[in-house]
Amino acid sequence: MSYRLYVRPIPPFADADQDPGAQMFSWVLHDASGDTQARGTGDSRDSIEQTLGQNALDNVLLIGLIPGEEALYCLADIPAKQSRFIHQALPYAVEEQIAQDIDSVHLALGSHTDRGYRVAAIDRERMAQWVNLLSGWDYVRLEAIHADASLLPHTAGGWSICLDGDTAMMVSERGEWLSMQSANLGMFVHTLAAPSAEEVVAEIPVTLYGTEDEFELHQSGIAELNASGRLVLQKEVLELMPLELLAYAHHHHLCEPVNLCQGMFSATSGKTSPLKPWKPLIAVAAVWFVIQVALQAGMGFYYQNQAEKLRNDAMAIYRDAFPTDRRTHAGNVRRVIEGQLRVAGTSGPEVDFITLMKYTGQQYARLPGSQSVNFNSVNYSRSRGELIVDVRADSYDRLSALRNGLASQGLEAQIGSVVNESSGARGRLTVSGG
């Protein structure tokens, strides 16, 4: 976990475009455990960056706190659950709560409550100015921008108020924040103390944060808080500046602020990818991979064409030698030729009765369970060069196996006049030289 730098601009607010160095900040630096390592009040950006550089800190998370009156708290009752639909419906859900044109407002979505989604609304041009003021710092990267009052620790069932000079920051248990003039605190007390139609509690707890000097300065307003009769006031004396209270509450999750850095102002859009230094190498590797794939595909296409050409050449030679054979194709030409060569090598120029009987007998002997196959009669036609065998077997599969074995030797073998009987099958096996 990185260091966190909480910065809060101090009035008067300078124009970040005209004179960015004129803006002063209150700031506090937290380590990973939430302990304060450095702080300052009324320091410039250069002074803060110099402190970070002297302590060899880098990639510190910057959390900017802008005045609470800059961002308006809204509630959006949206029944959708998918993020895309929620963001589409968001402008319409809060349009009536905003006094200016909704198209000129930047909306940031917060957590979901039983009353709807918590939303922060801020003028888009004003948000751009705050982002410009808090971006581009040395040694840090912008993580979030919050309304300062939204970081006050919540008081269960009531309100939290922090006195900060002429300003009073306030936040309710539901997370609703606002900032007002400390002098008007007494007027707001009457609003807090007025019971609503939904409330039945007799008392509202209020936690008041401030220094001893602040309590002394605003005695009249605090007296009105005590005199309301319905507010139970608890004072918490601050020994340090209010910013440290806000940073402490944020680190320990005692609040639920809405991060304004969303959408077009998202802080993640400016982060540097860890792969950036490797992008040239990745690009070269990608180009090499594409070239390699294209080369392999091209070689595969070339070899496929060559193989097809060789098959066509082989079949052309075979057709010249055996013009009447139309059953042989490129897939079985090798087997047919080998069978013909074996037959030719055994019988010479003519396949006669003895040769056909030899191969038929060999295949008969190789049959599993050959005792179940019987030859009833054997005839030979010299004119047709065919051996005709009346054969009986216990199943047609035996006859088919005998025929297939002869065909594998390059001979022409067919089974005709098949008759299936209760004891098996019988048929006529015709064998020729092919």
C-alpha cells in the first residue's frame, strides 16, 4: 500500500491556468498504516513536492479535498442493477434535484443505500479546474477528489459538525454533506431540531469537532445547539487542523465519500501502463508472430498444392495403364497396384484357376473359426477368368470377411445369391483377377 497525500486548497482559490503556483494548500502525508509522517498549512505545490523529493517518496496517492459547497449531494432511486443501465438513467434520476442544466453537470456515483444511490453533482467546468489544479504533480498521482465535508466521521443516528474558521462542515448519518457559514449554525439548529413525520426518536445526537479557540469563538451558536432541547451535543476537541481529522476518518473508513474522479475525469485514465517500456518489443514480437503464421500458412498451402499435383499425376499414369478401371481413385491406388503386383508376381501374365484357388484358400485359412465356413462346390470359367464358389457359413459376417480378405490382395471378389437360413448364411463367391 502506497503513501497517501491529502491536500486541501485554502481560500482564496487561484486560477490553475493563469497562476497555478499562487494556490496554497493544507496537507498531511500518511504512511501505509495511517500514521502522519508530515503536515503543513499554507504551503505551495512546489514546497509540498520538495518535501516528497527530500524523503525519496514516489508514486504517492494524492487525494484532493475541495470545499463541500462545490459538490451537491443527491439521491438517485434507480431500480437497475447493471452498471451500464445505472449510468444511463443517472441524469434523469437526479435532474429535479439540480438547479442548473443537467448537461453541464458532472455526476459521480457513490454507494447504494436503502433509499437509493448516493450521488455527487458538480459543475463540469468547475470540476475540470479542480482536476487541473491537482494533476501533474511530481512524485504523486491523483487518486481521488472528494468534497471535504463528506470525509467527516459519521455519528450514529445523527450529525457530525466540524468548525473550521468561518466555515462549518456537516455530514449526516446517511452521508449527506453540506458546508455553511459558522455564523449561521444557530439557524440550522432549528432545522435539525424540528421533528419529521417519519421520526419518533426524542433526541438527535450531534458530534461537534473543533479546537478550543473555535469553541470559544462560536459560543453563541453552540449555546443554541445545547438549548434546542432535542439535540444531544458531544464536543470533540481537536488539537490539530481539521484536515487531519478528515484524513483519519478516510483511512479508517469512518465515512463514505463519493469520489468525483469518475467518467471523463477518471483518475485511472491518466495512469501509466507498466507495459509501456515494453511496447516496442511487444510490437516487434507481434509483427514477427504474424509473419511466422503467414509463412507457415503459405508453406502449408504450397505443400498441399504439391501433394494434390502428385496425386493427379499418379492417377493420370494409372489411367494410361488401366483405362477401363473406374473404381480406383487416389485414396486406394497404392493398395490396388500392390495387390496387382503380388498377383502378377505369383501367376505370371494370367490369373488362372490354381492362382485364384491359392488366394481363396489362404484367406479361408486366415478366417477366425474357419471350421464354420464350408465350400459346397467350386467352378472355374476359363473364358471369364472367374472362380465361383458356393459357400456356407454360420453368419454373413464370415462370408463378408472372406470377400474383404480377397479384395485386400488386389482381386475382384463379390458375394451374390445370399440366402439367410436359421443355421447361417449361404451364397455364391465370385473371384477374378481384378
